[in-house]
Amino acid sequence: MKHGKKYNAGAKLIEAGKQYDPAEALELVVKTASAKFDETIEAHIKLGVDSRHADQQVRGAVVLPNGTGKKVRVLVFAKGDNVDKALAAGADYVGAEEYVAKIQNENWFDFDVVIATPDMMGVVGRIARILGPKGLMPNPKAGTVSPDVARAVNEVKAGKIEYRLDKTNIIHCPIGKASFGAEKLGENLNTLMSAIVKAKPVAAKGTYLKSVAIASTMGPGIRVNGARFM
């Protein structure tokens, strides 16, 4: 695969096969983020679990202390007093059946996170097959099914992210923007890694953190010494 000049220049700064100390890796990832836009920095964590087994699932949510740097559009399924509470907290869209119809009939997805009160899950369930594959289905473990919609919306707007395994047992999560600088990115990464380590399933055997890498949107991956987080 061919890469551009900027990618190749960044790759030359990285020692092949080396596992960097987190602070050094973050300094490098900021340095290699040379695009004209503010690149997102992502963490990629491979775990020593088998996601095919229910007792080895790793999933949850955490509020990053410095946010993600992204404006998050929130859709809330609620009724009664919770409509006003969600709107007051900053939700972008709040409603019920009308948004189910909009998603079903118009293929509408102008939102990043879906939150629902428990009494609305029957309504949301009608579009579970649409939301599920996109990772948008509300889930109690992620805090997106909650009777306290105001708090749920506030947390998402403040930088709450969900982490979950993909089919290859890897978690992919944004930890901020290159403009944050290494220190703020480090605080976010430490918060995320602490949550993932605490979420280690009892059934997990052997090495839990198989590999940790960080990369900017357009830059090369940088391996991080996962032992620093255990």
C-alpha cells in the first residue's frame, strides 16, 4: 500500500517493533499528525479474550476528562417531562415514534449517539436491527439507557465514549484531537485504559493487554507498552 510523503516522513520517526512508553508515544503521535485538519487520535487495544463467549465480553463507557474534541449529536427517545429535561441538557433531537419512522422510512442518521429512557425501549426495539449493526443501539452498560436523561446527555456531551470489542477482539476508541497536545491526550488515554483494565472478565486467561497502539487519522501507528497500564 502506497502512502503519502507526510505519512512516510512520520513513519521515519518511529522505530519499527519498539513499544514506546505512553508519554513518548503521545509526543510522537502529535508530531506525526501533519494533516491540514485537526486529526483525531485513536487508541487500538487488542485483548486476550474471546468475544464469541458471553463471559469474555468487554464493554462499557467512560467520560474522558478532556473530552473528544468532537461535537456529538444526540438523539433521545423520551416522553413526558423527560422531553424537556433532555432538551435542557443539550440533546439535539428528542421524541418517540416520529424518529422511529424517520429512521425507517428516510434512512435518517444525523446523530452520533442514541439515548433512551427505560420506558421507551419497546419503541426503540422496533429499529434495533437498524441501530444495532451501526453500534447505535442504547445499552444500559454504556449508560445510554437511563431514567436520568439529563445526566446521560450531559455525560455524552462532556466526552463520554463507549468501548467495546470488535470481532477480532480489538477495541478502537478516539482519545481526542492532535491539538490537545500530549499531556491532555495522556490523561484521556489513562482514563480509558484504566476502565478497560477494570473491566477484565473473570474468565479471561493469560495476557489481558495483548497490544496497545495509537495513531492519528492520517498518521502511522505507534506501539505502546501496555504493561504501563496494568
